[in-house]
Amino acid sequence: MKIAVLGLALCTVMTAAAQDKPADFASQTPLSLSGEGPWYRIELPLAVQLNARQTDLGDVRVFNAEGQPQAYAITPRQPAREQEPAPIEVKWFALYSTQEAGDTAPVIRIERSSNGSVIEVQPQSDIEAGEEVLRGWLLDTSAVKAPLEQLVIDWSTEREGFQNFSIEASDDLQHWRDWGEGQVARLSFADEVVEQREVGLPGQSARYLRLLWRAPHSAPLLVSAHVLSAASDNPTPPLTWSPPVKGSVESPNEYVWQLPAGLPV
């Protein structure tokens, strides 16, 4: 393992021909390097940023253990590129009820696999032909582990206008949490079609979603159902703590902390 010394320049004037030496600098920070080299990439220690006199870190130099200056380049951390989350297709199952049931949630039988995914959904009791009402849909989101942020559905072209439905979430198909209301719409005139197929979700995790139509009372036939989840591909950089910085009171309920340098906070 090699030990390099990274120093910060004094504010004294030196000639252009003079070679920098570690002794010429106000502070030094040791660097521990591992690997074969000859090039190394390291995180700039916070102590260096706090002691720098120049905001662009132009007064930083790198020396090896023998005090010889080394070639280096400072590359600012680039912000993580935000990527649009890809829609995730989920399975949907019809929820049938009767006209007499009103707004009561359909009572159903559910068959699930060993991992919890839904295989089949049937009414708890037989409904005579012609009396069934498609009240809504059960969505199986058990394969999505991240919090759910948006729902996107498509339905048969026969149903137009605005549609309102309730959204409930569950992890066991027994206990349901209210996730608010959803509204979708499809309006057409001549050759023009305007659609609203996206519904915002509260950014929480759930294994199952239940959509029950309220206006109109019967649900349309779904063609597809997708959810968008919170992105987890860009981890947040780890926090680095500086020594305590003392603040001052400028006015009642107003406090000011003066940072020693321009730092990403």
C-alpha cells in the first residue's frame, strides 16, 4: 500500500518555475491507495474541500510518499440521470356482483399460487346469467416490489366518457386500505380522440389493488393494466459529515450557518 500526500496551497506568491513541495502547503491529508495502478480513482476527502481556499479546488496538489508532484484531475460528481420508469404489466381479474348488492364490494373466491400471485377469481356464490354486474377489477401487483406511483389502464372502445372508481390496496386480500379515487376518460369527436388513462397512486407498496366503479356503476372491459413504480436504480450518494459548524442568530427564528467553502449539501 502506498501513501500519498494531498496538500492545499498557501496564499504566498511562488514563481512559475518553482516546483511545488509538500512543505509549501498549509495543510496535508494522507491518501491510502490500493491496487496495481498506475491510475487510481478516489473520493476527495471532505477535509480537503473544507480547507481549500479556491472554490474550484485549483489550489490542490497531489504528491507521492517521496514528495514528488503527481499528475491528477478533479472530476465533479455528475448528478444521477433520471430515467423514466418503464410501465410494468400486471394481471387483472374481473369482480362480478349483482344489482341488488349495490355498492358493497363483491364477495369472491380467490385461488393463489405458493408465491401469492393470483391464479383465478370467482364469485363466492353462483350468479344467474343476465344478473351479473361487472363492478370492477382486481390487479395482481405482487411481483412489483417497489412503491407504486402510477396506474395506467386501457379499456374497450365501446365505453366513452368519464369514469370514476375507488382504489383500494391490500397485502393479504382480506384487509383493504383506501387509496383514494381514480378517474379515467375517453372522449371522441369525428376523427379526434382524447384519452386520460393514467391515475396517480400514493407511492406505497401493495401486493394487490382493487378498483370498484362508481360512475357508471358497471366497469368497462379492460384491455391492459400497467403500474409504474419508484425508481431504485440510482442510489443516493453516502453522507459525509464535517466537523460541527457553529451557527448564529440573525433575527428571531432565523439562524445562519456560514460554510467554509461551497459544498454540496
